[in-house]
Amino acid sequence: MNRIRYIVLASAAAALGLAFFAARDDEDWRPAAPVYGVKLPVGHEDWPLIAPAQEAVPLDELRVVVGNPVAVRAYRDNVRPFPDGTVLVKRAWKHVPSPDFAPASIPGDATTVQVMVKDSKRYAATGGWGYGRFIDGQPVDEAQHRTCHACHAGRVKGRDYVFTRLAP
């Protein structure tokens, strides 16, 4: 009898655990970047392209910036400053020569994924933007995150701290 009671209780606990995890949003379980608490957005791999870029040596990367619907609408309608809820994601890869066409470069190993989130109240001290930088899905250290806003403020403050321009 004790064995049956144990099996029933264990099954019930497992079912409750599965229900709990299923009810949670996937993003809740993603690691947050230090300083800003930014997470990799769920589904960002399928977001529309804002612009591609090629970074020269020493980084030597191919990059694409994608945006959520709020970002895409702001770019297309030329809304600045960007509205709260804007999320931009920059994905980067080392570029390597194409084995099929010598003059072309293709993505090699992934390097970083960088995220900007616009929330003018939460990130008031940094122009309304929170930043996250991730390698292999994990946030980089706090020291690297402390450099994000200074770089944006020093170069593109007049463009609402955003480097990327919409590709024509």
C-alpha cells in the first residue's frame, strides 16, 4: 500500500512540476545580463532584418541587426526617439571565405549576440536603453556591460544612442 501511495504522490508531483514549467514563459528562464537585466528575446532569430554590417579587423565579423515589431515600425516610420518596447538584436559571426565563390564571405563561428531594450523609465540613467551582450547564450561579465552605454553615448547620442540605420 505504501508503494502505491508513493507512486501516486510522485506522479502527482511530477505532473504539477510539468504544469508549472509549461506555464512559465521561456524568457523567464533565460539568463539575464548583469547591470541591466536584459535577456535574449525569445524568437529573435526569426525577427525582420534592420541592416547587415561587416566589421573590419580586428573583429573581422559579419553582423546583422534584427528588430521586434516595435523597432521595425519605428525605423519604417522614422520615429525618433525610439518608443518604449523597441528591441534591437545584433547577431555576429566571424566571416570566412566561401568555399564555393572565392570573392564572397560567409558566416563562420558565432561570436556574440547583443541586445538593446528601450524602456525610458527603467533605463533613465542610460538614455532609456538597457544593454545585454551574450556569448553562447550566456551573458558576458559585468565589466563588459559597463562599457556599453559609454560607447553609444560617445558616438551616437544624437541618434537616440543607436548605431544601426535601416538598410535601404
